Amino acid sequence: MEKRQVVVEKSHEVPVVKEVDVLVAGGGYAGFGAAMAAARNGADTLVVEQLSALGGLVTMGYVGLTFSYIEGIGYELFDELKKVNAVKGRFLDVEKTKVVLEQMLLKEKVGILYNTTIVDSIVEDGAIKGVIIHNKSGRQAILAKRVVDASGDGDVSAYAGVPFESGCPQLDNYNQASSLVCRIGNVDLARYKDGGDDLTALWLKQVQEAVDAGELPYMIDKRVNWLVIVPGRDPKHQEILLCYAHSRKCRCLDAWDLTRQLIEQRLQNQWMIAFCRKRIPGFENAWLVDTAPLLGVRDSRRIMCEYKVTGQDLVDGRRFDDAVMRGMHAFDAHHPTEPGHIKHIVNENGKGEKEKCYVNPGNWREIPYRAIVPLKIDDLLVAGRNFSSDFMAQSGNRLVLECLNMGQAAGTAAALSIKDGVTPRKLKVKSLQARLIEMGVNLATAPEYGTGNVSTKCEVKREDLLMPEENKTGQASTVLRGDRRGNYKFFTENDEARKIEEFARRKAQTQEAAGYTNTGGDVGTNLE
Ligand SMILES: Cc1cc2nc3c(=O)[nH]c(=O)nc-3n(C[C@H](O)[C@H](O)[C@H](O)COP(=O)(O)OP(=O)(O)OC[C@H]3O[C@@H](n4cnc5c(N)ncnc54)[C@H](O)[C@@H]3O)c2cc1C
């Protein structure tokens, strides 16, 4: 008998269970920002989330480490987190963060619907009218005047028929390596801190030796990406979040491959805890508590909008007339096919030679409104890691707080466009920018942090297109400024040209200013 290639799903009526002004798809940091902003601008708002909590990768993926540029609602979030001792420097208590995010949304009268997956978009006459959801109650419809796609994977936009890209074009469109973050208990922090002046070097050396000795069956990654020292714990029995596991050659839109990644990395985390117990001071009696409920997917769909942000825009520190937010992180692509990170793009210069171009961490650039207004479909906006970009631009703009800021812009635009009776595409950008400035987003003046000086570091080397690069000493440092606004602003600066002593001095100063412990934030890596 011939094998069936397709089956026909029965068509049926779906009950409309709710109508709202703004529906936010996904409750990650982008969705949170979008929902807060939409509600504050007068829209009846609902967040639909497939998991059982808000925060997305930050809380459910255990990425309790939020980088980059705080604006507007981000300040309030940090203030609320501080009140419950859920944040220290950049480190978060992810369980408390879930509660804070919920309470902040509820205070703005935003509806939250958990354990509900959006499975389709309702499109009529070229505009989105709502979504089809599936949950314990079955298949249902929710209608909305505007939808913000903050699903991280751009599900709603793709279902609506908006074109998208995924992965690295030079590497067979593989996505960045994914990471399943794990939670470790019972680390003796004092012993760990005594592990030497340069803990980054310690991890690098021990990983290499463990691979050579066969204790780690293969080089998963050369360095530990980061570890988060969870605030509010007993330092003698410290809880940490650790990002080391990696899958390569990822197809992050393929459920079968995502399953492969989960299985592979759960095993890697078992190897990692054995490695830590044997080789890292302070981890002798540590245990693996669990792995994150959500796989750490760094990139998947990039939804094509009226403008596609490019890696070159980041290198050039580009500003836009219709800017709605700023970013200042370097390129940060976890290599799709082999251990290491891609920190540059390659250009051809006037002489026909190849140039490697870096982003100076700390050089700020802008994201235009057009990069969150999707092609083809009206009344839809996107926010977060699925915004309109090329592979390298996404890698540098996927940071947690940049996603939140994009969400603020999208949520505000959604609500204002309803008030003005126009589609988001036709919204007057000046009025959107004015409203964002009122909400505490600095678009008007140069930030008092970040260099703003654009300079590229280029060297002619044809052979190393997309070659992974090692973490370099002095790659970047993170600085927290003292005043209220600056309190949480993370400012990175390129130290490559400076002497190592200068780097150490500044690092010590800034750690002191930020109340870091010796291990604060920079263990294993400076960037993500
Ligand atoms: C391993 C790892 C480490 C990282 N480290 C750092 C770091 O140190 N610092 C930093 O700043 N950034 C880091 N990042 C990047 C950052 O965490 C993310 O880019 C950012 O949090 C993305 O936010 P988001 O809201 O756009 O998407 P997400 O956090 O992915 O949120 C999307 C939400 O939508 C929900 N959703 C998806 N599809 C549907 C659907 N169909 N229906 C309903 N709900 C849906 C998801 O469950 C999720 O809650 C890291 C990322 C990873 C993966």
C-alpha cells in the first residue's frame, strides 16, 4: 500500500472566547515590555503564553543575566526586582522575577493566559484580526485590533504569511548553537573565589584538560559562557545558573531537531557537573538541581519588516530618523557548527580585499520603527529576538533588555495606532517617539554612557570568514554608573587597545561601584 503523504484535517468552527485591543503573543521580556506599554497607553491588553510563567528565556530558560541598555519600563522592573532582593548587579533570582513580572502586569490590568499555544493567525483582507489558540479548553479564537508577535520564534507572523529568514546564510542556514542552562546547588563561593585571580583562565584550562583526559567526551565549548550567582542565597551553599551546554548544527524551527538538542544537552549537563565537582574549587559537594524548562534557542525566525537591520548598521553605529530604541552590545553569535563565537562580519574594501569588522562594545546604535512593522500584513508588530535583521545584527541585538525595549516600542505603537485610527504602518513616527520619550526612553540626547565613537577594527584575512574566535582578554567590561537613571545602565567599552593593567584597574573599580563580589558577572566570559 502506498504511504500516505498528507491527511486532511477536518474543518470546524472555533469559538471566539475573547476580544481585546492588543494581543501580545509570548510573555518573554519583549512580550512583557509590549504588554506594559500597550496597557499604559490605554489598550485593553492580553498576553498569551505557551508556558506557565512570564519571562521567557530569562526565567524559563534560566538566563538570569540581563544585558544592555535599560530604558523606560526597564527601570521600574529593576526597582521592583530590587525591592524583593531578586537582583544583584546583573544576576537575577528567576523565580522571584516571574512573580514580579506577573504583579507588574496585573497592576496595569493586563490579562494573562498561560499554558496556551498560538497555533494560527486569523488574517482578513491583508490584516491580522486575531489568533487561534490551543489549550486545555481545546481550540479557540481570540480577536484583537492589534497583535504584537513577541513569540521569539515569530510564530504569529509566519502563520500570517509574513516572509522570514532563519539561520546563517554562509553556514547552510544553521541557527546559532543553542544552550540548555542548568541550575547547580551547594557551591562554596569562598572556595571558588580562592580559585585564582583569573577564573576565566581556570575554566578554559580545566575544560581543555578534561577533554584531553576524556572526562568531557568532546569539546562542547572552550569556555563556560557564564554563571549566575543567584542573589539572596547562602554563599556557603550557593545556587548558581551555569551556561555551558551547546548543540551545533541546529534547526530551531524543527521540533525533531529541538528534541535532539534537548536530549544531547541534558547529557552534557551531567558531564559538566561531574567535571565541576572534580576540577573547580568550591564545587566539590555541588549537585545538579535541574536543567531549564525551556531550551535556550538564541535565534530562529527573523521576521522581515519594512526595514532589515544589518550587521553593517551595527558596525557603523547607525542612527535612524524613525529610531525607537538603542542598543550597544557587540556581535555575539554562538558558532553554528563548531565551538567558539563569531564576533565579526567580513566586508570587501575598496581594494577588493576582505576586512573583518567588529562592533566596538559600547558604541550605541539605533533600531528604526520600520524594523518592527512586518511586510505584507497590517495591524501586526514584532518585538524581541525575532525582529527584522540579518544573522549578525540579530546576534548583537538579541540581549534581554534590548528585547524589552523593542517590546515597549511595539506595545506603544499598537496602542497609539488604535487611538489614531491608523494601521501601525501609517502611524506618525514623531508622535510614537514623543510618547516613548515621555515614558522614559532616551531617544532625544546622546546617552551619557557608551562611547558613541564608531570605529571598526579590520584586518585583511580572507580565510577566516565565519571562523570562531576565542574570548580575548579585555574584550569588554561592564560598567554600572552611579546616579539613579544610570544605576542600571550597562555600558560596555572596548579595551582591546589598552594595557591589561588598565583593564584590571577599571574592572576592580566598576565591580566595587556595582557591589559585585569578585566573581560577579565576569566569570567565564565578559560577554554573553
Ligand atoms: C542560552 C542563552 C543565553 C543567553 N544569555 C544572555 C545574557 O547573558 N544576557 C542577555 O542579555 N541575553 C542573553 N541571551 C539572549 C536573551 O535571553 C534572549 O534573546 C531574550 O531573552 C529574548 O527575549 P524575547 O522576549 O524576544 O523571547 P523569549 O524569551 O524567547 O520569549 C518568547 C516567549 O514566547 C512564548 N511563545 C513562543 N511561541 C509561542 C506560541 N506559539 N504561543 C504562545 N507563546 C509562545 C515562549 O514560551 C516565550 O515565553 C541568552 C539567550 C540564550 C538562549
